[in-house]
Amino acid sequence: GYGLSEAPTASHCNPLLGENRAGSIGLPLSDVDCRIVSLDDEVTDLSTGEVGELVLKGPMVMKGYHNMPTETANTIRDGWLYTGDIGILTKLGNIKITDRKKHIFVSSGGKNIAPQPIENLLSQSKYIEHVVLIGEKREYCTALITPNFEQLEGLAKDFEIPFSNKSELITHPKIINHIKKEIDYYQKDLAKYEKVRKFAMLSEPFTIENGELSPKMSIKRHVVEKKYAEIIDQLYTSND
């Protein structure tokens, strides 16, 4: 199902019978109107199947933020609540939430890229714990990766690679090449501008204590990008 603080009594749910689809928020309730707003804020009909921001109208939508007229005007326009969630209509009529609008970045070529679906895709590899996609105003996408070191150490044993610490492990050419093959496998169906061209593995995991993860275990992108700015710059300046 789906609801948010600005529409707390829910707007969508999967029915018990019929078109119940895991991974989707289901169908709109009977008194809810929903549409997709493209990233340039042009309202389009949800039936087109285009990816965009989910907007809602109905009795569950708030009147506004208390004593915050500017924020209210930005969030509710012509009676439509702009949720900030990026979604897509499936062929069966269910809606899938794929990202937050604030996470969307634009490449130097003007392409809108939603990082979370790509990160989730690459994280299916057993060797990858977390992925942070980079590409805002850049020519191509790169990624910072925190590996699953238990799996990586097993891979090193299979390759008979000696190592004394994590840094030696993540910089070994055979390990890097294997992770590249994993990334290429999982991203094979992505558009060219969405694919990770270069990546860097980090020797330490993201943690709440270091400020890289929120209490909900969400990655704080701005913290990670600032902390590893030098590594990110190297991904765009090296000729490897």
C-alpha cells in the first residue's frame, strides 16, 4: 500500500484478490485521483506508462502545512498533492515507486537518471553491499561500492590471491575485473547513459556512526559524496 504524512489515510493498496502484485503500491482507492507529472512538471495521463512524479487528489490530502504557506503552495498545486515520489504504471495497472524526485540527477548530456533502481539492481550481486551512483552534471555514471567482504574473501581464496588487509583485496586486478563483470551482467539492459562506466570499492562499510547511513539505514548521499570527493574526482580524471 501507499500513504504519506501529507495524505495519511492512504491512497493506494493491493487488493486481497485479483491484481495483487508484490513490489507495487497497488491500485488507487475509489475516491482517489492519481496522475504522473513528468520531470519538467508537465502533467501527463498515468495510462501512458511514463516514469514521473506521482501526484494525488482526494479527501485524504492535507489542507496544508501549518503556518507554512510557501511550502504548502509548492506541494499542493491546483488541488494536486505533489508527493516527491517517482513512479511508473505497470502493464497490469499497478503503480511501482522507483525513487524520490530529490534523488534524480541530470547528466551533462541532459539525461534524467534515477539512481535508486540502478543501485538496487547492482546490489543483487552477492559481492556488493551498497552502491552509490554518481553522475550529476557528469559525462557518464560512476559508482562507489562497499563490498560484501565475506564473499570477496571467498573469491580471493578461489583465485588463490594472497592478501593481508581489505585495501589489498579491493585493489587486486583480478578482484576488480570480477566485480566489473558482475556490474556489466546486472546492468546489461540499462540505457547506455545509465550504465556505470567506472567504479571504486571502499575498504570500510557505510555506518550510522560515521554519518553515512540514517537510522533507517538509508544512504546519506550528500555525506558520502563529500567524504569521498577525492575518489570520485579520480574516477573522472583517470584514464583507466
